[in-house]
Amino acid sequence: MGRFQVKKQDTFIDMTPMSDVMVLLLTFFMLTATFTKEEPVKVNVPGSVSEIKIPEKNLLTIFISPKGKIFMNMDNPTAQEAMAKELIDSKKLNLSAAQLKAFSEVPTFGSPLNTIASWVDLESSKRNDILNKDANAGIPCDSVNDELKEWVSAARKANGENMGLAIKADKSTPYSTIKEVMNSLRKIDENRYNLITTLKGE
């Protein structure tokens, strides 16, 4: 008696719907992702139990490095350009139109007002080197020369009352420097701001 043989059949799975879903997901994540700006120095923020979220738009962030140097950025080029224009109009900053455009696109800045123009003219890699290694880098914020309040005042005038303000300081930053920053903000009646921390346990 002959053996019964089952015909072999190829199993075909249509992968078109799965590839369509993958492309849609990839497009969604690319369009909704927010990219973090490059920071000149690594800031390890302290831990806390607070879960209050900082504003996602129209935000001015003040960075304080472990050595106490102060840097700053706005969350979008248009707001950063408007802030610089305020200082140019008040004769506290001198930038050409090309320098102003270049300044609006830098991810983070932190130089005395009289050196911003020469700093902007450098290549991006050299700019970061200066912010990292130059002893004179950082926005002055002391009783003799307090340029931080000039920047914050200009940002407030340019971007309105809805602008958020946040301080991102390293956990090893000297308290005296943070106190100077807070005193500078108090002088211009900026009493509401967020302190950026990481959630304990993460």
C-alpha cells in the first residue's frame, strides 16, 4: 500500500501592512521629537522629589557649571535673536546683522557683552573650547559687573510675561554662585523661576 503524501506549500505572509505601520511610527517620532541643545559643559543636576515640569516653550535657561561659570540659552532662535536686539537697541551690545543671525543660532552662549561679537565670529568648535577652557568665559554676575540681569531683562522685554525662566546648576556648584544668580534676578523682580533637577531614584 502506497504512503499518503501531503503536498508541501509555501507559507506567504504579506509584510506590507507591517512596513506601512513602521514608516508611520518612524515619521511620527521624527516630527514630534524635541532635540536638546548642545551644552558647553556637562551639568549634573541634583536630585529631588519634585515632579513639576518646566515649560516646554518660550523658556530662558541659565546654566551654572561646577566651577561657577554662568551660561544661557533660549529655546528657539527667534527668541534668542529678539533678546540680543533688545541689548543692541539699548547700546549694551554691538553686533552686525550677520553676527546677530549667527548669535541667534548658537545653542548656548556665555561671554561678557564686550566679547560676544568676537566670540560669534569663531567656528562652532572654537566657541565651545572658549566656553569650556577660557578663564574669562561665563556671563559676569557679581556686585561690580552684573551682566546677567541685563540679559534676563532683555529676554523679558523681547519675549513677554509668558516667558519661563529656569536655573540648571551642577550639584557641586558653589552655593555662593547660585546665591549671586538669585540676587541678580531679585534686583529685576524676577522672583519666579524653576530649578531643574532630576527625580531621585532615576
